[in-house]
Amino acid sequence: MSNINFNKNSVMAIGVLLVMGIFPLFVDSAWLAIGTTFLVFAVVAFSQDIILGRAGVFHMGHAMFFGLGAYTTAVLNVHFGWPILATWAPAVLVPLVVALLLAGPIIHLRGDYLLVATIGFNIIFIQVLQNNIFGITGGPNGIFGIDVVRVFGVELFEQTHMYYMAFILLGITLFIMKNLDQSKFGRAMFYINKDDVAAQSMGISIRYYKLYAFALGAGIAGAAGSMFAVQYSAVSPEAFDVISSIMFFTIVLVGGSASLPGVLLGTFVMFVLPEVFREFETARYLVFGLAMILTMILRPRGIWPVKFGNIPAFLKKDVK
Amino acid sequence: MSEYLLEVKNVSKFFYGLKAIDALSMKVKKGQIYGIIGPNGAGKTTLFNCITGIYTPEEGQILWMGKEIKGTAPHKIAELGILRTFQTIRLFSEMSVAENIMSGRHIKSKQKWYNGIIHTPAYYKDERENWEKVGELMEFFKLSQYATTPAGDLSYGVQRKIEMARALAAEPELLILDEPAAGLNENETLELAHTIKEIQKMGVTIMMIEHDMEMVMSLTEYITVINFGAKISEGVPAFVQDDPIVIEAYIGIDDEDES
Amino acid sequence: MDIFLQQLVNGLTIGSLYALVALGYTMVYGVMKLINFAHGDLVALSAFVGLTVYTQIFGEGVSSLIAIIVVFVFTAAIIAFVGVLLERLAYRPLRTAPRLSAVVSALGAGLVIQNTIMLMWGPNMKIFPSNLFPQTLWDFGGVVMTFTQVMILGLSSVLMVALFLFINKTKMGTAIRATAIDQDAAKLMGINVNRIIMVIFIIGSALGAVAGLFIGIYYRGITFDMGWLYGLNAFVAAIMGGIGNIPGAMLGGLMLGLFNAMITGYISTQWAETFTFILLIVILIFRPTGILGEKVAEKV
């Protein structure tokens, strides 16, 4: 069915994946950890993009779903002794269900009102974690001593293992994003985003597709959270606060809403570059802020904006 | 089953206490081309918005094949087979023409919720069928050459065609056209009239608001005239055209579309 | 009862500060449909600028009416200038861009201001001198009210009434309201939209500056990143009242201040933010555009 045509973009995509694939062979453990976190953050950014870039929902609380996944794995593993593998499904499902329950009553709100409501959920989530609710979240310190992944008696404890697990997760995420884009669900999100009145008049339920985006986005973020918890073998609230949410929000817009290369690039620019310039400790974020302003002025739709027109080849035969 | 496809019964719609539509009634038969005319601001578009669920009228009934649909959400109205175009064109302007038309296939697509994540053989079949339908419509409206062009980059006349193609893609029972000829040149208007006739032949009932009198009179089978939200006349084109009340309502109105 | 009255006083005080900051958010939103995320950081900047103005011009320990006036006017002028600069550099180039681009620019501008404060005044907490205002306090049968609180309540009331009159009774105010409703139409009517936006930023930033100074004087400890906290609360207040609506911002600010004070007084400080946002979400569920926000009917 799908005939792979080797155009410029596919070649580039394969190139980037190759570089990411062999990256661990050339770097020290500090950079390997950064690389792993980059992959995890990219997954979160893509899941944020489903909600923000595709469905067009002004959602600024995404770190919460990321955190819910991480804490689900941490709590089930540390307090209930579940093996990590067994926590994966709940780490996806818990954020997914919470997203539906929370977004349900507010999904009809207009953009900016919804934005504040989602910030609110994130802040409540952090306060719940910090106040050590039911005595299982570990308060401000979080939860330590999360196990490693064991498959058939093999322990995946090395940084390289972590990296490749995150790499596979990113691969799965990209696979889902691609499938989403080429389905009625992904398209419906775009239609709602671009003109909600027209979309409704075409029979598209705004509520259904916004919630679909939330559920899918939260589920993927939860999977990333689980990976994050395993990578650091610990979780604590501050990794999932509103500041992180703002970062994911910004990654999508700086990179390019709904653009796969854009969001990957955005993650690189917003997360890896600051790591590179670590030595300029103090002035770093000043420059960073200036760069955000400048990027938006020069590239209002992001560094690598989305390109539409991805239609089957047989429809292009008359295009001049 | 009612003998009428759509019945509007004593519908009134208020904005901030002002009556935008005043106890309006009309009956549309299956297969008809039904015209709605009246001066600017008479409430014609408001009526369409009430029928398509964007507004909920405060009073009256709207019956679709005999069943009340007042207050039904716009996307459910579309699922019933009532599709529309907009007076102020509302396309997904950054998206390609083909993708725009594909939005009309939404309600016909049989993809399951999990097809947004993983594709199945049934998905491929469905996807293929829907794109083929889009291809047919692009051919019908002579849009094939623009398949990958962003809709917003095209001329007004072409955009109007895309809007019609998009609505038609949903295989509507009733197609509602809000000033389809507005902004078109003479040739484009002629082409449009022809297209509308063709659509009627497909078995689609059409309701249209139009200012181009020549087109309305030649195309429609029945007309309702609205002024200040209320019906002032109705009948076949020949009758409405000579109705003194209608003539009076139009006197002194400098209709730009006529000049 | 004493707790109640005391928390009422405290709540109105902090509520007035929220209201002053919320006005900056709401005015900018009203005209530009932009959440000015850098506004909170302007408020923080004001506290630091005020600190420097005070200690450099008068030296610590001086308390006089002239000192108060000079510190307030001078600081407000500087912050207003920064606000105008912010609009020129970070927002104006994005006026026709997608709405969220300007939001990212605002977030970036917030980072810039925050880190400028950190580079200029250092990362550690600074203590605002205690003696700009006299340390007088009054005890009404157990309910204590400080001079600072009286000043906060008094001055913010005056400023809010003045703003209300300015918006509703002057020609410029009418032009601002017209621009808020329809920028293009306002332009056609000969209103200089750029000037309106400048005025909005001057007023909004100056009000924020006053709030920032009061925050310094009232709480004493000021940090480079405190703008986020005050900004967020004020922003929530503006949303509760109905963003874009000026009386809404005042109402929202006072309401949130009182609500916060009652929660911390009677229930817990640990869950204060949770209660704030639960209140917000409940309000939005029942009034999707805030308490005084108008329902926007989209023209189809």
C-alpha cells in the first residue's frame, strides 16, 4: 500500500534517525544521559503537539501528564513491588483517564480561559505531590529507588540501555504521529484548529476530537514519564511543574506546531542547547529569552513550520 | 414521513432583545431548489444559522423529515445530511484544496477510534475510497490542478467552488448555499448556475440565499422573501417577481450586486 | 470573629495588589488579545528599581512624603518606559502573527526581565528597607492594621477609581474601549491604534509598578523570580473577573485576595493554590468567560 518514495524529506529523516541511533557510540555518560532525556522530552513535546499544535487547544499543563506517568511507575514499583514492565500500561492509562476526567468539564472554554485552567490543574497536581497525599508520593523529595527494567531475566540498567529504550519509545511515538496525521482523527483536529465553525458544519464534533487529542497526548506523555522515572530511578515534583509545562508549550511553538521535524528541532533548541551552554551559567537564560522573542519575530510559525498538502499521489496527477 | 424535507415553523430568533427573525415559516420539498431573498440585514443568514444549529431559535420549530431538530448541535445537523457553505468563505486556508474537500468526507468515513493510532486493512480501504471521492469532486468542480495548493492562496471564485465541493463531499440530502455568487464575475456566475443544476440532478435538495436576481429567478422553483426578519412574500419566481410588496421592499435599496 | 476581620483586612490588602496587577493583564488583553506573560516580571522589576531609587537618592532610613512620592513616581515612570519598550520590541512585530507566537514572545520577554534582575541585583533575596513608610499600626480591638495596609488600600482605590473614570469619561478612554471592541473599525475612525496601545502599556505597567513597590514595602523580601507568583495570581484574578474587562479585574483581584486570606486563615496554607484554582475552575464551569466577561457571539 504505502510506497516509499525517496524524496528529500525522507532521506533527511532517515539521516537524523541514523545519527540518533549511533549517537551513544561516540559520547561519554553525561552526554548519553542528556541524549536520553532529549529523546524522552521529544516524546513529551510530540504529545503536547497533538493537543496544542494539532487540535489547537491552548494547553499549558502538559508536564502534569508526564508526571502522572512517572509517578504511576514509581508508586507501583516502589510501594507495591510491581515490575517496571507491568507498570507501563497503567502509566499510560492513568494520565489518559485523568486527562479525560479533567478536560471534560472545561473543554468548551475559549482559548485563554482553557490555558489558565490547564495551568491550574498542573499547579494542583504539584501541590498534591508535595503534600504527600495518601503518604505515597513522598512529598517534596519524591520517590527514590525505582527498579530497572528486566526482560527475561536481563537487567537493562546501563545508560546505553536507557538511551535505546527511549529511542524505541520515540520511534513508536513518531509512528503514531504519522498514523494520526493520515487518519480522519488527525485531520479532524486540524479542521477544528483552523476553523471550528466550518469544522462543526462538516459534522465534526469539536468536543470529541479535542478530548481525543487530550487522551492520546496524555497517554503518550505518561509513557514518556514512565521512561523518565526509570532513567533517573527517582521522581520528584519539580520536574513536572508549570515551568516544565511552559517549556513543552514553547518547544512546540518555537519548533513549529504540528510539524514533526519542527517539534524535534524545538526540543533540541530548547533543551539541548541550554545544556551545551551550561558554562555561561548566569547569562544563559537571558540570551535564551531573547532568542525566543527573536525566533517568533523572524519565524512566527516556528523554525520549521508544518507543510500541508500531504495527499495520495494519485490526486496529484493534474497538479502543474 | 412528512411530505416536506424541511419545515420551518414560526421560528423567531432574538439578539439582545432585538428580533432578527420574526415568526418565519417555510417548507422545502425534496429535490427542490429553494430561494431565499431579501435586502441585506433581513435575517437570511441568521435563518441558515438556525437551521444548521449554529444558533438556537427562541421560538418555533424546525422539522427535518418531520422530526424536530431545533437546538441540535451543528455537527449532528451535518450528520443528518444538512450541509452548508458560508457567505464569508470559511475554508481551512492553510490546508490544501484536497484536504479541505476531505473534511466533507468526515461523516462518511468509517474509521474506528484506534485508526488514529494504528492502521488496519479496513482503514486503508476506507481512506482510499474517501480520497477517491475527493478526486471525483475535484474533477467535477475542475479543481484537480489545485489539489495541493493551500485553499487560501486561490481566487475568490475558486474558493467558492471549494466550499461547495467540501459540502457536497458529505453527500448531503440538503445543501444550503449562502450567497454562492457573491464576488463572482459573469462567467463564473453562469458556470455556478450550471453546477447548481447538476447538483440538483444528483438528487440533492438545495436552499440558497442569493442577491443575483437573474440567477435566482432562473434557477429556483420556489422563493421566500424576507424583510426585517419576517416573511413578506412567497411563491414561484414569476409570482414573487411581480409582487408589489416585494418591489416596494427593494425600491430605494441600492444593491451593489445588481450594478 | 477577630480572625475573620483580620483576614478581611489582609485579604483586601493583597486583593488590591492583585487587582492593580490584574488591570495590566486585562487592559493589554482587551486591546491586543495577548496574555502578557512578562507583566508579572515587570512587577518584580519595579520592586528592585524602587529599592535602588530609594537607597540611592535618599539613603536608607529617610522617611518623608517627598521620598514616598519620588520613589513611586520615578519607579512608575521607569517601569512604564520598560513596558512601552517591551511592546515595541517584543509584541509589535508580532501583531499580525498567529496569536500564540506573541505568547511565546511574552514568555521570552519574561525570562529576559527576570534574568536581567538577577544579573543586576543578584540571585539572592533582597530586603526592602522598612522605613520608607512609617511603622505606625492601629489596633481595633484585636484587628491590626498597619500604615502600609492603609496606604495600599487607599492608593489602589484612588488609582482604580481614576482609571475607571479615565476609561469611561474621557475621549482617550472611549478610544481605548473602541479599539478593544474592533481594532480595524477604530483605525478607520481615525483612532491611532499604536498610540492607544502605548497608552495601555504605560497605564498597565505603571499600575503594576505601584503594586510591585507595595509588594516590596509590605512583604519586605523580594526575589528576582517572584514576578511569576504574583503575576500568576493576578492573571487568575483577571480571568475570574473576565479578561479584557476592567471592573472584572478589580473585582477578581479583591475576590481572590479575600478568598486566599480566608483559606489561609481558616483551612490551610499548604493547599492555598489548590483552592485558588478549584475556585477558578468552578467559576469557569459556570461562567465560561468569567464573572463579568461577556459572552462572545461569533459572527458567522
